[in-house]
Amino acid sequence: MELCSITGLNGKITVPGDKSVSHRCVMFGSIANGMTEIHNFLKGADCLATIRCFRTLGIEIDENGSSVLVHGKGLHGLSAPTDILDVGNSGTTTRLLSGILSGQPFESKLSGDKSLNSRPMERIIKPLTQMGANISSILRNGCAPLYICPGSLHGIHYDSPVASAQVKSCILLAGLYAEGETSVTEPSLSRNHTELMLKEFGADIRSAHEPGSTKATASISPCKELYGQKITVPGDVSSAAYFIAAGLIVPDSEILIENVGINPTRSGILKVCEDMGGDITLLNERVEGGEKIADILVRTSELHGVTIRGDIIPTLIDEIPVIAVMAAVAEGTTVIKDAAELKVKETDRIETICDNLTAMGCNVTPTSDGMIITGGKLKGAAIHTLLDHRIAMAFSIAALVAEGNTKILDSKCIDVSYPTFYDTFEELL
């Protein structure tokens, strides 16, 4: 995809359904009793991998556009897979499904593409093993492919060294099949879609913050059944982030993004944009299915550098590529710290962001847990996405304010989370 600078992005758009919520609807619907009806489901490659895996596990799933109907078979209704479970590039599918499979009375194997099979899985293997699960890395390198055999699970209290929704969710889902209570304490609260949605499905789940501390604990006890739900997936704030950034940095722009999920554990980018001087207004705020939703109005703004660190990082970890792009055209210096988790995403995003910003003429310095960016003018360049969808989308935004042409290499990777990304831009021109 080749792009050039523009002015005047104006109009009203919606973005695809939230990727995290879409994954969980299918997973929880599959192990619930009865039908789960999902609307505004994200038809990206990662979420389709989740559908593919549960079909392999014997669940009937009907698709009609962005509507999905899951014929749940209850907590103990999954069938032994006749093939390796293909998780594609989806870390969410891999880690959450591993928790569910650890409580099943059959063997299973999970494997994905080259990128997925290089991502760290020891972070779930360790706590699941402590619970009595029989899970191993087939290549003994702490990565997928994973091999899971029947085990007898018991509840544990796990102090997670990282604030990770995938790790937390994996353990809680295994807890549905464990004897006694299972709890996970995080150094700070990661996205809590699992807790909110499991409660809607009827799980015995509780959340608490430690007084005077940033630590957060989620606890779950086994229940007899989960129950199918009707769910409308809110627009994905991670997908909206690119249009929020575009609205702020492209001259003469005003964009209204409707029906976006603004769950506080996900919406750190809104605070960062406001701290940078961004003109952002939330309209029509409401709560649906336990999730906060709003329309987001964004206008062109003069941005300035900020320091981003600490507890806010887990609430915007996926948005750091596009935040870095905003920082690259903001006045002054932006410092991003405490984001070492970026190194184990689809790519080492610290390295990939810095390499591509440097190619565009930006003054950027990588650090062990983030980067230091001094704002200025960008120039067009060839962007090496390394097949990372968030890098491809973030630098598509950078291209809109760069001098000359920018070529996004391997832009097809965007299909992982936002297949209609470039079509949405057409609506604003």
C-alpha cells in the first residue's frame, strides 16, 4: 500500500467490533449451555482462528456477516479434536484456550504460524502446571506448539509478575474446572473483559483492589454451568486509536467515531491524547453488557510531548505504535517507559517502531523498556511491518502527515484485526 500526505479528514465512522471481546464471546459461548448470539463480531483473522478451533472441538458455529451464533454445549461438552488446533497468529486464542483445554478429559495440541510459535508461553505453562495441568512445550523452548493432556486441576493463588489479561484469563478459565477457588493477583489491573463477561455468563467471579496499592486480584470458583447470552460487541478502541490519531494530527480534520468501547482498562490512549493537548470529546456515554461505550469526537490539535509510564501502560500497550507516531509529530520530547512487554508482541515492537520512525527521519532512541521520541517533521519511507498489523496501521497514519510517498510493505497483515481499515479511510476523504 502506497500513501501520501493529506488534509481534511471529516465525517462519521464506526470501527469493527472489539477483538478481545469477540474472542471471548465465542469461547465462553462454546462452554455455556444454550445459544450465544453475537452481533458486531470482528471478522479478523485472529478471531476467525478462535471460531476454527472451537469448531474443531465439536462446537457448531453459524456465521452471517458480522453476526455469529454459537451452539454451546456446556462446560463439559467439548469433544476431542481430530487434528492440531490451528491458532494462526493469535496469542489470545492460544493462551485462553490453553486454560480451557487444561480442564478437559482429552489430549490436544495447539500450534500457530512462525510468529506465534516464537512467542513466550512459559508465562501460562508455569501457573497451569501449578494447578495440576499437564501442559508442555513440544519443542521444549517455552513456546508453541503446546501439548495438553488430561490433568486434575486444583485452585491456586497466583502472583503474576506481569499485568497480562491473557495470563490472567488463562488461569481463571482453568479455574472453572479446578477444585476450590482460583485467584490471580496482578501488579496493576490489566484489561478485564474476561471478568466482566464471565459474570454475565453466570460465573462465580469476583474482583478486588488492594488498599493503598496498584495490585488487583480476580478470583473464580467452579460453577455448575454458564449460560448463553446475547451480546453486541462494542467498537474496538484499539482500532479506533488510528482514527483518533489521524483526527488529531492531520490538518483540518474532525472525526466522530461511534459506539466505541471505553472500558477503563483499555482506554489509556484517551488520557494520553488529552495529556498531549488533543481535542477529544466523549458523547453519548453508556453501559451495555457490563462494558462502557461512547461516541468519540476528535479534532485537529497541536500536540506536545509527554512521559508515559507506570500503571497506564497495560491500558494502552497495543496503542503504543500509534502513540509513537503522534509523538513523532508533536512538539518536544515524549518518553515511553515500563513497556518491555512490547518486545514479545507480534514483533519486538520497540525495535520495529524505532527502526521505521528512524527511516522516516524521526529522532528516536530505543530503551530497554520503551523509547524516547523527539517530535519534528516526517518524510516518506518504505515501512517494514514484519507482518505486524499494528505497525502497518500506525505507520499508515504517519504517512498521512509525511512529506512524499510512504510504502507500507506487507500491508495485508492488517487483516488480522481490521480487514476494512483502508476502506474506512475512504469514508473520511
